[in-house]
Amino acid sequence: MTPTITIICVTYRQTGPLTVFVNSIINQTAPNWRLLVIHDGPDPDFTRLMAALAAGNEHRISWFCTLVRFNDYGHSLREQGLNVAEGDYVLVTNGDNYYVPILIEAVTRSILATDPDVVMFDMIHSHSNPGGRPLPSYSYFPTEYRRQHIDMGAAVVRRSLARAAGFRDKSYEGDATYFEDVQRANGGVLRIDKIPQVLLVHN
């Protein structure tokens, strides 16, 4: 059975980048995705924008604003997203990132072939010195499942493990803690499949 991949996106006043991100998901070559976009605090402009972007895809795209702004790197929003997300796997990302059109297709192929707990893929960054590495912008960034070598948006995780991990660490390093907690939630052992392709542009 084809898995459903839910993308949880957190954002705060990112009209232009968010438009690019949402369109990168709408234009995926495979249809088995769902998108949940969460804004950090009330914002009627965000609500209007998402209504326009989701036109024709309301069955796959949902969104909401939190009642208050948490301003904690989006971790509280991610936790809320995980609590309501449906589907078999989740991808947690930010509203200023965007993905190549074959993301869902490639990840689905990986899931059907290996039944992994985590599917990772490579990325490039639009800024220099990604992860503290002396590299110019748009350099190839191969990912690994360890701190400073993987970004939140570069891995799809089995939903049950992602929800069990949650986001107890609300600091700047919270995304790294999330991945460690995913591994801990599965007894310290994970089945990881790595797609050796750049599927994410991190901004």
C-alpha cells in the first residue's frame, strides 16, 4: 500500500518564501502527500495567503495559526503538528525551505523498498558556511544521522516514532535533540535509508 507522507511546516511572516515552499509541494510528481502549515501566532494575512495557495487542493492542504506566538524556533508548533498529523510518515520543515518535484516520489520508492524508520536525503543551503563548514552557498551538503550533519527538513520519519519523540528541547539545538529522541523512542536502533540525491534547498 502506498504510504501517506504528511509534511508539517512551521512559519512566521514569510509570505514570499512560503509561497515558493507550498508550490514546491503542490508540484510534486507523486500525489501521496498531505501538508499542514502552522503560523506562530495569529496572522490574518497568513490565513488569506494559505486560502489562495490551497485553492484546488483543500483535501490535501490544511493550516492554522496558534493562539499565541511561542517564538521558540518553531518547536512548540512542530509538537502541535505532530499531535494532529495523520499518515504513515512525517516530514517536519520550515516555511522558507523548498523541495525538488521528485521528493515524495523518491521517498515513497524508498519506503516501499525497505520499510525504514527514517528516510534521509541530501541538501544544499542558500547561505554560506552551512553547519559551520567553510563552504559557499549552494554547495553540496551530504547528510548523516548525527548532530550538525542533518537538518530537520532532510528526513522523513515514521509518524509513530516522531510523535513518541516530540519536541522536549525548545532551544536552537532542538532539531538535533528530536532526531536523537526518535532513535531513543525505537530502543536506540533505527532502520535508515539514505537517498543520495539533493532533494531539499535549505534557506
